[in-house]
Amino acid sequence: MILIAILLGTLAAGIGSVWLAAALSFGALARYTQHMLSLAAGALLSTAFMHLLPEAFESHASAHDLFMTLLIGVVFFFLLDKAELWHHGHEHHHADEAPHHHAHHHGDSHAHTTAHAPGSWAVLTGDSVHCFGDGVLIASAFMADMRLGVIASLAVLAHEVPHHMGDLMVLRSGTANRRAALVKVSLAGAVTALGGLTGFWLVDQLQGYLPYFLVVASSSFIYVALADLIPQLQKHLSARETAAQVAWLAAGIALVVMVSSVAHAH
């Protein structure tokens, strides 16, 4: 039963987030992008602080060790972000140089397309690794409690949407084929299920480390919310827009609480 729940949760989070990102990226729901960022930030923070961390600290693990794991996790995701930024900066540097070196032979448009092609595969590779990690984290949550698994799946879905939107934009820069970009990113998202299966085996074998898996999941959600999502919301807005932003943030928190209550009731 738990294995089936893990598969459903990871597929919903991995592929569902890609399709929602495509709907936003390709214009159908573009005007809701900022609201969704607020919703995702609230859901991630609520999941980490109200569910995953309390569950971890109810175990027999040392509070000092769990806090150390949380600190290491946040720093790790910061360094991962820096590595990705450095890589993209390196790609952009070569993309800027390429037209100067090759324009008189191939034309600017050809050089631009060629420069983006390697970056597209790098994005897909990085996305696959990220999704694999998400699958392990979702499996960890399901192994701890079915309710936590549902919440973690929804949280991963929410925080992956902005990330997948960026992936789709990168892929579209190298090709005009919208469907091909969607298929490639969907395949990367499906790796979440593979991570879930691996996580099911790992957590089953290493039950004593479950609290640490939950804390690592928390550190991921906290970092993404505070470093990636909320900074995008820190802009000068009118009173009405600010109120809407706060309302959607609160809605994200309320959504997690509601899903938790419903799952717990069943």
C-alpha cells in the first residue's frame, strides 16, 4: 500500500508539476504566476515547520544532531545553487563570445542556437538529479506517515513548478518545438518515481535514519522558499497587490493544514 502511494505521489509531483509549469509558461495561466509563487512559498514553509520538523523531533534522535543536519542541508542547497549559477554564467559567457567568433561564417542566429544546445542537456541532467532527490524525500515522508507523504508530494509539486518553468524556457531557446520541450522535461520529472522506489528501499533498510531524511527534506523546502521564491516576491507593489500576495501566502499555509487534516481524518 505504501509503495503504491509513493508511486502515485512521486508521479503526481514529478509530472504534474511539469504540466502545470507548461500551462503557465505557454500563456494559458500566465497572469497567475506571481500568485502561485506566493502559494508555493507558504506551502513549503508550512510543510517544513509544521509537519516534517515536528515529526523528526518526535523521534529518539538527538536534537543537536537534527539541528546540525538542518544547517548542513541549508548550506548544501546554497552551494548547489551557487554551482548551478556558476555553470549558467559559464554558458552565457561562451554564448556571448560565440557570435563574435563565428558570425562571419555561420550567422548570429546559428551561433546562438549552437551555444544554447549544450546548456539544454545540462539543464535536463541537473533536473533529473533534482527530481530523483525529490522522490527519495517523498518516499521518506510516506514511510514516516501517510499524511506527511501526501503533504510532501503537494509541496514538491508546488516548488517544482517555477523550476520547471525555467527549464522549459531554456529548452525553448534552442528550439521552437514546444511539444519536444514538454516531453523532455516530463521525462526528467518522471525520474521522481525512480527516486521514490529507491527511497522506499533505503528508508526501509535504514529506519533509524528516517528523522534525518525528514530534516534534509525540510532544509530543501526552507531553502527554496526563502532563497528562490520569496526574493521574487520582494518588489515594490501597491497596497492591493501586497494584500493579494500575503493572502496567497496564507492560502499556501492553509492548504497544507487542510490537506493534513483531511489525510489524518482518513
